[in-house]
Amino acid sequence: MSVSQNPSSGFEAIFSTLQNAEDDESTLNVLNILDELLSAGTDHRIHYMISKGGSEALLSALIKNGSRSSPDYTILLPILYLVAKVGQKDCHIGKKAEEAGAVLLTLNLLKNNIQHAGRAEAYLNVIQVFAGSVSTSKHIGSNQGLDVVYNLIPHYTIKNRQTIKASIIAFAALLSSKDNICSAVTKGYVSGLLLLYDDWHSKDTNHSATDILQALLHCFCKIARSALGRDNLVSHGGIRLLYHTTQTYLLNKCQELLIESSVQLMRSCLPKTRLPLTSDQSAYLFPLPGRQHDDLDMVATSDESNGDDDDDKVEDDYQEAQSKDYDNDLETDLNTLCLRPATDRPKELLLQYSRLCPELSHDFLEELDLNSQESSSSSSSDDETGHCNRLPFDSSRPEKKTPEFLSQTEKGTSDQTKSAPCPLKVKDFYSHTGINTRSGGTKTGETREEANSCLTDDEQKNKNEGNGKCYNSPMTDLIDIHNHDIPYHEPSMYRAAAMKTKSVPGFSTLAFPDFWGQVPPPGNEPMAPRKPNIQRQKVLEDIQRFLNTDIINQVVFDLEDECLWFPLAKPDSLRFFSSFECGNLRKAIRVRRYEYDLILNADANCSQHTQWFYFEVSNMVPDVPYRFNIINCEKSNSQFNYGMQPVLYSVRDALNGKPQWCRSGTEICYFRNHFCPVRGRLRTTFYTLTFTITFKYSEDVCYLAYHYPYTYSALRAHLRLLNRSVDPSKVFFREQVLCPTLAGNACPFVTITACPPSKSYTDIHQLRNRPCIVLSSRVHPGESNASWVMKGTLEFLCSHDPIAQALRETFVFKIIPMLNPDGVINGMNRCDLNRDDLNRQWCKPDPVLCPTIYHTKGFLSYLSSIRRTPLGLQTRTRELEEMGMKFCHSLLSLTVDTRALYGRSLINHMNPGHNVLDHKSHKQGFELDLKGCMANTCAEDGAEGQRTENKTARWCHSFTTVKSPAPSSNNTDVY
């Protein structure tokens, strides 16, 4: 006999024999063969058998043998076993069984064999498989199948536990139909199951019925998929029962599975609670040009009744939302990335950006003559200055500015952002720190006129330039008392910059950390250790809060109600405040004596993007753990779950000589909560960031933030200090205005390169042919770490470091340190005042609504039009790649002992006279590729614990990977 070449003939023959067998012995033999084949094989063999009609053959045998008046269970039980085994892998088994008539047959056989535990278990296993189909489950329920299975679940017993478990699992499978859930609720089965769960839990003293309890929890989970089922579970005390049983399970490590299931079930059953706000809309509204106020983002304006009437649809949308990443910044379509967009403006309009290349038109010959005359009459030496990064600012030295710089910066700033700044007040910190006896919660300060009356003649003369001011206030007295020596920071300079900053609410208060300044941490900060099961512990505490009725629920701060900014009537409560630049806290609610729920403010003009926080807290009790719950975060996960900590700034520590932000907080976790928007958007969930802070002092003012804050005013003051610290004969430093923002703030634009060493044509020609590198950062306001990277980059490029000098002699740096000033000022997380993510506006930026993106793109187009395409946008020649690598290796040396690398051999690698640096060698640059036109130094959330030097090194490392415009996972590009 020859073996058939058709591999499927073996199974087909077996199935044919099973269906046509006339005697029971042949049928039993075939069943044994199938059992051995399926037991020895893998799931692949079962799927292969299903594809050849195995499910249909088994169902046919079931109907044939089950329809007898007296079924032979020596044959029927093996058939039921195989149907259950194969049906677990056949997703269409329910529909096939319903069409063949096997569903009702199996249900009738179960009714007739309730007293036989072994037979009933076999039927229940098959019904469980059939109920995997929602339509089949509904069909079984409509034929009293739900009642039959429920009545098989007894109270605690030690007999027939396998049958009991099978009945509970089958009942849970039938609950896949929402019609069956409604029927179970109507007939009181939910309360009955809760009583059964309580009975089994209380009597199972030796923990032998864990599988029964787990099956009952599975039933509750199925019931909780429906809003009606959740409400019924809550109304019958299901959450309270599960909470108390979970407390018992926590004492036994063997009950981990029950604990996890119970906690997740309680979380899903907690009733949705709307945020205690009047509206989801941000507290900050800014009228946009060309748009009506009613056209603002109203995604969350559907009526509350709409969210209640269509709960099932909302639930389905919620389940779908959980499977998606909310903040997906990765571009994956390479074809889209490689497309070069058409120019969005005529080339004639690009000529306006010639003013942003002052190095091409500046009269260096005249400046060199002036510098030589000054140097002949000066006795100062560069050797006495030391390293520029560590030089304290010399406020007595007048600033040197060329007429061209004055005309381009001061005139541009006054023309584009001219408006009278509102009087700015310095917050009274002394009532908190015991320095004076004034009552807490008051604010003191001077108006601009009062401040100007204290200026000296020189200071009055230079006040419009942002130079130092002398204010007759307790703050300036403190500065005199304490040795305030923070590199590149002066409080009076910061205040002068802040007075010109325009915000939507009109801030009139300075945050102390920004005014006073801060020093970097002494070293790398490790990730915080995470206690085991801390998230479970916090969830259980929230559930306990839901069950108890002793919640204080007292509003202690509301950004929209100034009467609550300093509530003197609540002396035992913490005091909160956030109405200052970069601040974000909308509402604070005291829920327990030492626990507070905090609600963040959405981005201006919209109702979303709540993640960044920065606020002040005072009136604390020392050595007492305070729990803070930020309850309206939006991201589905956070680095706070992996060791990241909030940052804390103590005013008392700062006055004691330690003005620095420090990582603080214990018991930190981030998880989904039961809160939902006021008006009920489809994405109906928020996340809670919870952490515990123990304050050291009783009379202190502390600040808490998502990450080290960096304000727009700090940037403006920093740029002025940098300009005054550089040697104008060696460093060409020009601060200009790229454009005004929507709110009228100037977007700074900085040019840094080296001045020519002599008047020779060669030196000046080399300067004007240096390649450009364009850097930008802070397109997302909540990514303040980008500004700290940029701050370190600016300070290094302006320093006396030989590597920095070589870089200046090699490149022209065009820097836009803050692309979204308005968002930063108003404490936003992701958007601009136009409620759009600026990083998604590069293709067609609106010149009115997205001015910074529009003009940045225009400037890049201008550089390309004059054959000065920034590095990274040019053709990939071997010379350019080598030059980029040399640049990176130079900056990477910041993380090691740079003194060992300052040999002339390294400087020679970057010889400005090399032909690679002549722009004529790469004039074949292609047209501007938009996808690579941003140099965004926004680091990821988890990279926030490094010092500025290390961040700069990581930024440089990212440059080594950028050889052509391509998607970047860390939003860091260099041109």
C-alpha cells in the first residue's frame, strides 16, 4: 500500500469515520485516537484540525450521541471533553454549535444531569466554550441557561469543588452579553454572588478555596463591564466587601492573585467623579486675532446628560483609549518624512531675515580700531578673569555695545513689544520665615515709579537696557546681608526682565526661586527607590477615602478666587499659591488633615494638556508627612513610576546659603483614577500623581515643581548677563528679536561666533564664510529641561574655554533659546496661546497665530537661499561628516577633565583655515527640508536628573546620530 501524498487525508479519514461509525466501539476508538493526537501535539495541530473541519465533526458526533433517549456516557463524555478542548482554540465554535443545534441540546442535557457532578462539569465546560460568542451567550441566557448555571453555585462546601468552579466559570462566560448582565442584575444574582463570596471567604480558613474565590471575582469583573453592573455592585456594598477581604488577604503572601484582582475590580467600580471645577476650560483665556471668543476649543462642552445617556459608548471609547499611547511623538511614515514641502512664501519676503545675520554686515574694521585703543589704555589682563563660566557678574562694568547692536536689538524690542508693563510686586516671604512680624498671606512691593525713585543716576540711565536696579525693599536688604553669588544671575536684573514680561492673567508677583536664583545640585542625582506595592497601597487608601464619610473636602486655594489665595480663616491648613510666571495650580482641596487633592490648569484657550505643575506651599507643620494628589494628569504613564521625583525649593534653605532645587518626595506613584472631566469628553479618565513630602521647617515657604523651572524672564536676564560678560573684541555676541509673540513678548534670537583676530581680508572672509549651526529649544513649555540644556550651551559657547574658542572660530551659532515664550510664561504644558502644538505647525505655519515657527522657518529658508544652509540640511559630503564629528567630540569633552584635552593637537583638528570650513566647498546644498529644520533640545522626561554639563554632553551625542533629516526619538536635532 502506498502512502497518500495528501497530508490532510489522515484527519479527513478520521473525521469521516467518526461521523459514519455505526457501532460504539468504533466511535470510541476514533475518539481515543483524536485524544492522543491532540495531547501529543501543540496548539498548531489543534488549529490545523479545526481548519480541516474538526469542530464540525465533533459537534456532529455530540448531536448524534446526545440525542439518544439513553446516552452512553462512555462515549459522550470523551466527546464533550474534545469539544471543550478544541473549542477553546476555535473562535467560531459558538456560532457553529448554534447552527448545528448543539447549544440547546447541551443545555437540556445539563438540566437532566444536575445531580451527577461529573457529567454536569463536562456540560458546563462545553457551555463555557460556547458562551465565548456573545450571540451564543445571549441565546443561552434567553433559554434560562443563566438561571440553570447560577443555581449550581452553592454556599461553602468541601464537596464537588471542581464542578462548583466549572459552574462559576461558565456563569462568568455567560456574562459576556450585556443582556445577560442586565438579567442577572434584575434577578438579584449580583447580590447573591456577593453573599456567596463573603461566605466562601469567611469559612475558608485554610485557604483551600482560592480558585473558587478567584472565579467569583472573575464574575464580578464581567459584571463591572457594564455601568448597570457597576452601580449594582456598589449599591450592594461590593466595594466595601472587597476592601475588607483584601485587608485580610494582605496578611497572607499566598493570596497575591486575589489581592490584585480585588484591587483592579474596586478601581473599575469606583463611581466616576467629575472634577470639582466650574469648567474644563483653562482659567486663562486669550483672545486670538481673527477668531471669535466662541471659537475657542470646546471639545468638552457637551452636556452632562449626553455622557450619562450613552454610557456604553463612552465605556467602549475608554477601553479603546487605554490601548493607545496618548503622547506619541514618533513619526513613522518615512515616505512622508522624505517629502520636501513646497515653499510657503515668495523669496522676496526672505530678505527681511538678513537682519538676523549681523556678522555679514558688521563693520569689524572700525570695531577693531576701537578695541585696540581701549586695550592700550587698559591695565586689565585676561588671566585675572579666569574661566568665564565661574565669573560673578560685575555690575559696575558698563556694557559695551556697538551702534549696530543697539539699533537692531533695542529698537526692534521697543517697536515690536512696546507696552507699559504692569507694576510688579515682590512676594512677602518674611511672614513665613519669621523675619518680620507682618501677618501671613500679604504681599508687599513697589510699583515701577517707586522703584525708579531708588535708582542711581547710572542705573536710571541704563534702566531700559535691563541693567541692575536698586530697590529699597526688604528683599534687597536680604541680598546685601546674604552673599548672593550665583553665576549668571542677579535678582535685580531678573526683576527688571520680569517687569517687561506680558502674561495672560497679568502676573504681579515673583516666585522666590526665580527671583533669588538657584545653584545646580552637587552631583548626579540617582533615581529614587520605589517601595514594593506602593501603588497598590495608594489605591487602597483612595478606596478607603471613598468608603469613609469623614472627608474634610475643603477648598483651600482656587486660582479663579483671590479670596482663597491666602485664607487666614484656616490656620491649620497648608497655603497654596501659583499666580506667578510658569506657575500652574488651579485648585487645592483638603481631603484629610494632611492630604490634599491638587488640580492643574489646562493650557490657555483649551481644556487639555495638564501635566506641568509649579506652585508655592506654606504654613506647614515640620516632620509631618503630607500627601499631595495631582488628580487630573493626562498621560497614561510617567517617569514618576520609574524613580523620578518632583523638585522642591525651600526659601529658608536658600536664605541659609543653599539656594537650590532638590529632588524630594517619597511613596511616589502614578496611576489611573476615577475622576472625569466636568463636561465628559470621550476620553473619560485622568491619572493621579501622588507623592508624600515631609517639610523640615515650621516657618518656611516651599515650592514644588514637575522639573527645575526655567522662566522666560530668567532667559532674558541671562542673555543680558552673558552679553555683559563676554569680551567684545573676541566674542561676537548679538541678541536680537526674531519676532513678537501673540502676547507681545519678544522671541530672543542670539548669534555667537568669534571676532576676526585682525583686519586682514583673510580673517574677515573666513568669518563670513563660516558654516552656520542653528539651535532652538522649548517648543513645548512643560519641557523645562530643554532650557537648562540651552543655558549650559550658551554659557559654554561664551566662555574662555579653548574648545569654546575653537568652536566660535569654526562656526556661526544661530540660537533661538525659547520658541514658545507665551506658553512658558503662562505655565502651559504643550501648546501656545493659539491652543496648538507648535511642533506640529512646521508644514504651514500661520504668520499671525504661529509667529515664532513661521519666522524660524523663514530664517532657515533665507539661509538656504543665500547658500548658507545650516549643517544637517546640506548634502552628506564626507568633509561635512568629519567636521560634524569633530564638533561633537569637542563638546563631549565637557563631561571629562577638559584640561587634559586642551592640547593644541585637538585645536588643530578644528583649524579654521581648512578648506572644509570654506563655504564654497559645499555650495551644492539642497532646498530646505522641513522635517529637519528644527534643533529642538527637549530631552525626555526620564533624563532630568543630570547636571547641565552632562545634559550638554547628551545633546552633543544626539548630534553624532544626525547625518540627514530624519525622525528623532528625543526631539534633539542640530543644524
